[in-house]
Amino acid sequence: MATHAQQPPQLHLAELTAAQFIDIWKHFDADGNGYIEGKELENFFKELETARRGAGVDPSNASFREKMKEFMASFDKNSDGRIEMSELAQLLPAEENFLLCFREFVGSSSEFMAAWRRYDTDRSGYIESNELQGFLSDLLKKANRNYDDKKLAEYTHTILRMFDLNGDGKLGLSEMARLLPVQENFLLKFEGIRLTVKEFDSLFTLYDKDGNGYIDEQELDTLLQDLSDKKKMDVDRDGLLGYKKSIMSLSDGGKLYRAELEIVLCRDSTL
């Protein structure tokens, strides 16, 4: 969460730059999970209505509730009762809306990984800030968006502020995955079954018998069954197939490389 005044400035979202939008978003997405809901969402809408009217509003008022309902109908595109960052970004001017631009380019986890691999060529699990600029440049060209060097530098800086959580000037796969829609974010699916690095090392070594740094789809089946037994997961065959599908979307030609799999399955990976 950004450390600034209790009430964020300039809540006239249609006039915001991308950088100002991120300041406001971080203020309300207090837990950093990529969406606002419940009290976060009510607080956001209260500030938005206050900015629009130039006066305070009462959240218990029936008209406030009705307006909030209309707002949700307009922006909660998947009707899950919460607002994701990219859904709210529809309020931004088209030239500032790099978030929606990103969605048009890589809207699913498999497309995301295909784009990611173009830049993480050494499979380190992260890309450098200079590579990010190339990534965004490709994105904007594909979406037929006009930009100059100054705007590209601003977008790159903004993305780093959003997703470089440890401030090392690099963007990790787990950090960039937050740009995906919540339902496509493969990392969120494994929050409850993560391993320690030591547990993961043991499990991966067991299945990567030839030591080539990756496992294949058949080996993944057994690995997931072992993981399910180890974690005493109450999951049926369909559930395991769901986990497998999510993980296989990260594969490169059916190969699941160690660094990428570690990011998904380890709760304390340092990548």
C-alpha cells in the first residue's frame, strides 16, 4: 500500500494519467491482491462520489447504494462482486490505458507465458527494466497505439512502481502475473498448497531423473498426485486435472522448467 495522505488526491479518474491511477489504486487495494471488494470498494466509491459532488456522501444512503450498484454493473465485467485493476482502468483515457492494452495482447496465462519467454530468455524467472521497455513497446505496436519515447519511459516507470515489489529494478514472473485477470492468474490457484524450497527441491529432483532441468506432462501427473497426498488435499480427479491444466499453460512445448515451476509451487521462492 502506498504511503500517502489518508484521502488520495485527484479522484477525477477520467482526467488521470496512468501514474496517478496507480497511486489511487494502491491506496484502496490495501492488501495488494489485485482487486478491491467489500470495505475497500465502498471506500473507493465514497471518495469517487465525494470528488464528483464536491461534498461528503453518506454510504448508508439509499441513493449512494443505488449509484454504487450502477457503477458495479458498468465495471464489474465478470460479475464477481469485486473490481479488478483492469476493470477500473476503463475509466482512464485511451492513451493512458496501458492496462487494458496489455489485456488485449496477453489475456490468458498461456499467452502471457508466450510473451514472457520472449524476454526471459535465460529462464531466470525475471526480466530487467530495459527488457520491460522492449516488452511494452511490442505491446503498444501490436495494439496499434501511438507513443513517443517519453510516454514509453513513463509507462515503463509506472509498471516498475506497480509490480517491482522488492525494488530491485527487475520484474519477477510472479510480480508481472498480477497484470492478468484474477481468474487467469495461475499463481493464485496454488496459494493453499505451496511448498518450502527444500520440499520443492526434493520433489522436483525425484521426477527430473535425468537432471535436464524440466519435467514433462506425464511426470507432472505423478508429481501432483504426490503433492496432493503430502498436503492431505481433499481434491478429486477433476480438481487435479484443473491444477494440471493451470501448470501446463506455463509449459514450453510440454516442458515444465524448474525456475517457472518453483515460482508457482514455492511459497518462499527467492526468484
